[in-house]
Amino acid sequence: GDWSSDVCSSDLPFLRALFPRFFIALSTLGLALLINALIAGRSSIALLGTLAMISGMIAYAIIPATNRARDAGNALVFKRLHFASVVLMLGIAITDVLAVVW
């Protein structure tokens, strides 16, 4: 079934409290990676940190629209925004892994 309808309404307050903090944490870690890379003179890693930070900020910024779409029952908009946030999280994960192994 549709993931958005599979989530119990009792889980929503928890998820809505968790994900903003999660995206802020990811953005902060990206900033820390950026600063560390700049201090170390590693511009390629600084670029990865910048990408991680911006991706986290975008994911955070689309949370209100995602919540509104779910609350309004607009499944298409919700799916698109949720997909975008998942892609952003995967991008951050890949960026972080690259930064560690590079």
C-alpha cells in the first residue's frame, strides 16, 4: 500500500519532531565537515561538506510542504516531496562516505 497511509496517525507527532532535528543534525555535520576540510586545505572534501550541508538545509526546508500535503491528503505532492527528502538523505550519506574514504 501507500506508505503515507501505512503510517499510524499516532506516529506522526514523533516523526514530525524527529525529522527536523535529523535534518538540522545532518546540516551541522556537513558544516563541520566543510570547516574541517577548509582548515586542512582539502577543497574536494570542502565541496562534499558544502553539498551535505545544503542538502540537509533543503530537506529541512521542504518539511512544512510535505506535512501540509500529507495533512490535506494530497498523495501525489506528498510522494514527490517525500521522495525528494529520501534522495537528499541518500545524497548526504553518499557524500559523507566519500568524504571519509577520499
